[in-house]
Amino acid sequence: MRMGIFLIIPAFSVSCILANAFGEGVGVKPKEETARLMTICQGIELVLKNNHLIKIALPGNEMAYQDSLIARSALLPNLNLTASQKFSQFQPAAKIGSQNTPTAEKDPFSYGFDVYQTLFDFGKSLSSYRASKDLVEAQKANTESVKRLATLEFITAYFNLLETEKMVAVFEKEVESLSAYLNDIEHLYEQGSAVKNDLLPAKVKLADTKQKLIAARNLREVSGARLNNILALPLRSKIKALDMIMRPPQFPDMDAAWMTAQDLRPEINFYEDQIRASLSTERAKAVENFPVIFLDGGYSYTKNKFQVHPGNASVELGAKMNFYDGGLTRAELLKERSRQKQLVEQKGRLVDDIKLEIEDSYYTLKNSCEKVLVSKDALEQAEENVRFYRVKYSAGSATTTDVLEAITLQTRAQTNYYSADYELKRSYAKLIYSMGIDMQLVYEKMESGKNGA
């Protein structure tokens, strides 16, 4: 008796925990959330606004800009203001013979200002400022790369979600077809026109398709959660992605596609800006130990009735030079030159990778177009094949195996067609991404009925 209570109570507790975890009370039907309709252009706008990767990259633009202001400060005057009140234990005095003569106030107050301006440093400050401006442009290019990558990730996830929904519909249709077919066989079996062995293949096939349907529905939920993650929405938000009809794309010339990518890809601009910044930094390091000519002027006032001129202005023109720094400047210069070589090699590798990326995207798209045409014809034949064998089976000229194989071929043809269709759409997105074309603009044109690329 104790053992029975021990087993029942934990089972009830687990069921309550699971019900609470999934938002379902015992005996309470969960509230159905209304799905949010979304076009691909609306999704792109939401990505550019809310995506976490983009939000992480954007502050980098502001930091790079502030770094440029820091570098620019070396070109501008440096103004210092001072004010102080001094409290002494004894009043300053001097001994003159046997007498003590005061020389300053006991608690003097003083103020002043100083202006320092570098007049000439052989272009060191100017080169540093130019390097910082190039780094600002490099950071902007990097942020643009992140935006484009997030957009491509969204488009891929968007079409993945649509594909999983089509697969759910395919398996639902197969379950419906097999259920109707099984009902027909059971009806014939009851009338004595079919044997019991005819029921087994249909039941096994129906059970197998139901398992595939369960897996497809779970995959749809995972795809929806992944899309929500990219959009920075709650993972369990319901989104109804609206499909789009895509015309057969125009295939660009490979050389023209590469030239377009060379002009538009922000990743290439990023390395070009980095190389220019490194060259400017090298020029700044090369004159690090050269003389600096400066002008320093100011005014100071100290309250002192014993002094002839308590306030005094001054101007100083001078030069200063760091004669030896232990090899620091030379080491930094050689380090910067090595960095330039590294950046040049990184840019060269990027260029080769982009060429390969365009080549791969081009032929993947071409292959997808051919798959769509082939799978579309196969789908039409498979649907006609099912109707043909259903009629023949009703007339007694076909076996249950023939009908089940026809239904299976129809499902496979539908699966192949939808896979090819969404592979085509994803490949097209990857190609325009590889070429550096503005994806948001392309899909806006496509939704408005204009030609995409």
C-alpha cells in the first residue's frame, strides 16, 4: 500500500510540473496565440532594427568615431585653467639684518591659464588623425557586413520555415490519402472483396507517415524558434510567414558578378580601410622621435601685496625631442609594417573566398532551377499516377502494393519539388549576397512585382 502511494504521488507531481511548464493548467485549455503575419520585407526591416548581432556592432561605430576625436585633439590647442588657495602655517619672510621682512601673503590666492599648441611635428599628429578616420570607415564597413550577414541568415531561416510548413502539409495530405485508402480497403474487407493481408501494408505505411508528420511538425516549431531568435522575438511567438512567387532568375555573367562584388562587398572595403589606416600609422611612428616645435603661452596671478607685479603673462616658443626611448618606436614601426603584410594577405584570401563563393552560389542556383523544372514535371506525373492506380484498384486490376507505391511516389515527388523550390530561393539570396547587392532593395522590388536583381 505504501509503495502504491509512493508511485502515484510523484507521477501526479510530474504531470503538474509539465502542465505548468507548458502553460497548461489541469483541465484548462491553453489559450491559442494569434499568429503574426509577416512578409520577407517586413522581416528584413525587423532584423535591421532588433537583431542582437547588429545591436552589438552598432556601438563600435560610435567608439571608432570618438577615437578619431581623440586623435584630432593633438591638432588643437590645449587649454589649462588653474585656481588655488594656499594655507601656510607661517607667513613667508626673509631676514634682513636683525629684522624679519615679509615677502608674501600668509594665505595667498592664485589663478591662471596656460595654452599649449603643437606647431610642427613632421606630420605625426596629422597621420594619426588620418589613420583614425580610416578606422572609422573600416568599422562602418564591418557593421554593414554584420547587417548583410544577419539579413541573409533571416532570409535563409524564413525560407526554411516555409519549407517545413510545406513538408507538414505534404505529410498531412499523405496521411489523409492513406486513411481514405485504408477506409476503402476495410469497406471492401467487410464486403468480402479483400483479404486481411491487404490491410497490413496500409496500416504500416499510415503509421510510418504519422511518425514523419510528427517529426515535420517538431521541425517546424524549431524553425519558427530559430526565426524568432534572429528577429529578437520571444522564442514561442507565432509567426505566419507569407510565401512569395519568384520568377526564374536571370543569371549574371561571372566576370560581371565578380566586378560587382569587388565594388560593393563591405568586407573588401573593410580591409582596404584597415590597410590605409596602417600606412598612416606607420608614417606617424616613423617620425615619433623627430623634434616637436611648440608654442606655450599663459597668464598667472598670485595675490601678493609684497610683490611688484602679482600678475604676469608669458609666451614660450620651443622645441622638444625624445632622443632615446629604449627602441620602443622602432619596435612599433616594425610591428606596424608586419601588420600591413598580414592585412594584405587577409584581403587576398578574402578576395579568393568571395570569388569561390560567387562561383558556388551561381552553380547552386543554376542547379536549383533545373531541379525545380524536373521535380515539377515529376510531381504532375506522380499525381496522375495515384489517380490511375486508385481507379485500377477499384476495378480489381491493381494490387494494394501498387496503390501504396503510387502514394509514396507522390509524397516523394512533392517533397522533392518543395525542397528544390526553396533551395532555389535560398540560393538566389546567397548569390545576391555574394555579389554585394542590397538584399532589402531586391526583395522590395520583388514584392512590388518588379524584377529582382
